[in-house]
Amino acid sequence: MAQAWKCAGLRWSADGPSLLWKGGRSSGLPRGKRVAFEVAEGGVRTCVGARGYGCPVRAVVPGRSTGARCEECARLDRAHSVAADTIADDPRPYHVYLAWFGPGMVKAGITALDRGPARLLEQGAVCFSWLGAGPLMAARRTEELLRAALRVPDRIPYPDKRAVRSALPPTPGERAAEIEELHGRAHGLAGWPESLEREPFRPVDHAGVFGLDGVPAALGEVGELVAGGVVSGELVAAAGPDLHLATEGGVVVLDTRLMTGWELRPTERRAFTMPVRVFREVAEVQDGLF
């Protein structure tokens, strides 16, 4: 029987995306690579723990959870999270940014300066620009100012991001137009903290990095992994945590966060048997995907 592996998530670097595995190994994900694995019959998904520690009770977690944590471990993880606004004394400088995911989908956010663009790659931002840099609390106040004054959210739902990736404007200039306009308006707002240094508009486009130029429209997304199920397809694009896989039935999006907590094994099987949730516009013109 093939060795079982436990996925620790997807990581973005200058070399592109790679899957991390418990124990420290990684698997690069160049476009065109075949991604194929199965969950053993009778397998269960267990909590991944928090802050580098395993779950003390190895709690079973739902297949649809993207966090793969039980309630107690999720609480512990949030208690040490900048994103959850539970840390106020981080001495590192932070960037404030505007990110674009598709027409009408712009968000404001912050990320530690030393992380560079990693956070934007992890979120699947098609393009972005820095707005300013400074202490954490100044960055947080600026983020809140932008949300209130410009009516931009701090989150864009992943289903919304996935639905538009194959129909994005064709040029970097067109993709950056919305954040360019908002960047100018943001710098004209009163109330910016004095300790936050403003930065000029310099758009960074990730469409090529993600492989979205000419990517086929996805028919649906994996709703959850299940025991006995198989994932098998050729990687045609990757954005944020999502892998766009060309399968026998069409392109399907797999959120790699659904892989954590399962014991996975390589497979030679070609049939894609995990549950797939068909996108609404596709469901209107066909009865089923597989």
C-alpha cells in the first residue's frame, strides 16, 4: 500500500506554488503537472492543531471546513492572529494595500512588511498596490479609514473570486484601473495617521504568475473531500489556495485548504470522484458535471 501523506497547506514563493507536507517535504506545482491523490476508505479528517502544536484530542473535523481545526484549536489560533485583530503589540512595520480580484472586487488589507507580496499571492489577488507603510496600529487605523470612506471590504469571498478568473480584462492596465482610481482617492483622505508613510501607485499584476491568461472557465469547485474519493487532473492555473484542474469532465477548482487533516495517498486512477459543486451559471445550462 502506498505511503500516506498529510498536507500542511499550499505555499507561494518566488518559484511559484508548492504543497507542503507534514514532516517538512514539499511538492512543486508547475502548470501541466498531474495532481492525483485519494483518501482511503474509512478515513477521517482530524484537527491540525494550532500555533505549531497538534490537537491534544485529535478531534474529528468536518470535510467542508477550510480551517481544519476543532473549536478549541480555532480559538487558540485566533488568539494570536493579526488578521483577527487580536495582536496590538507587534513591533514589525506593516504595509497597507489595495488588492483587486476581478471587476468590482477590491479590498483593503495589511500585511507585515517583511512578508513582501506573499499575503497577496496567498489570497489570489490578481493585482495590487501598496498604499503606505508604518506601525501595526497605524496600518490598522488606515485600513479602517479606507473601509469606511471608500466602502471597500477587508474580505472578498472565495466563490466570488473563482467565478470571474476566466473572464478578467486582458491587459494589466485594465486590471489595475479600479485600484488606481481608489489609490488616488485614498491619498486624498483626511485622517491618515502621521506615522504611516504613503507610497506611490505601483501596480503588481499576478495574472501571469497564476496562469490566468486564457485559463478555461471552471465548471465547479470541490465542496469537500470524502473517504474513498479521488482527485485527478492536470494543473492549468493556481491562485491563492486554489488549484484549477483539468479533469475528464471539465476544469474543477480545488481549495487546497480542504486537503489538510486528511491522510492522502498517491493514485493512478483517472476518474475524479470527489463531490463537486457546480457554479450557478453552469448549472443553468446543464443538469450535472459528472
